Amino acid sequence: MLEFIYQTGWGAFAVLLFFQLPFMFAFLYVVYRKSAPNSAAGEASENGIARAKFAWLGAVIVLFLVINITSIQFFPAVYTARAVASGQDILDVDVTAVSWSFDISAQEIVAGTPVRFTAKSADTVHGFAVYHPKGNVLFTMMLIPGVASSSLIYTFKDPGTYVVRCLEYCGAAHHEMRDELIVKPAAS
């Protein structure tokens, strides 16, 4: 369930609706109430309004904390920490992005092996995004020229062909900047 929310576009859309629908209903309610003429004095007491404000603020804070705490497991830094803590050998893969291609030192990987991607840009700002064969974005790194290389450890679970794309507009042939990583099944 959490992977659906954090790793698909529909999950992000569902979370967006979850937050926007209550605001929309509250807005429509206020507009409806204000559009009707009411000559009587307001019925709400100051204490009732204050309680409603604190209840609303409390609900927003709780939702914010729950969503952020449950998403921690999907942070690239957590993948890196898990891989280092596992004690497994880490495969080092160097990536250099240049106008409109990637130079990847190893493109065949065994599933279950932690891979340290160390990436840099040789010319302009590039993105390094790896997509699961089903189309989900697994991780992305922004590569800025003149800045020390970025590094991230990720362990591929499923065998298949993973697409690598640039997600930062880098010029006229940006749409053609793609490559592949082949993840082979682990030996039984």
C-alpha cells in the first residue's frame, strides 16, 4: 500500500485529493453560508471557534507527521544506510552525464546486490533517474557540473531492464537522453 502512495503517480494524486477535498468542502460551506442573508447575530461563540481552530490545526499536524514518518523508508538515504548496515559487498558504478548520453561503468547488475551509484555531470545540469520495468521511478539524482559527484546506494530486488533517463532539461536532444541497466536474477 505504501509503495502505491509513494512510488506511483496515482498514489500522489490520491494524497493530493485527500488534502484538497476537505479544504474544498470547507470553502464551499463558507461561501454558501456567507451568500445567504442572515440578519441575526452570529450563533458561534468565541470558545467554539477557538476549539474548532485548534482541532483543525491538530488534525493537520497529525496528518503531516503520519505521512512524513511513513515515507521515511522510501528516502534514498535510508536505502544507503540499510545497504551499508547489511555488510554485503557494494558494487561501485560510476556514471558521467554528458550532453545527451550517460556513460555508465557497469550496466549489468545482479538482483539483491547493493549498488553505489557515483554520478557527475561533465557539461550542464542533468538528472539521473532510474525507472523500474513497470514504470515507477525508483530514485533520482540531480547532477550539477563543477560540484563533487553525487552518491547513492540502491539494491535492485526485481530482475529486468531498468530505464535510465535525464529529468533535468539539458538542451535540444534532452528527450533522447536515456540508457538501460540490466538486472539479472540472483544465482540460486
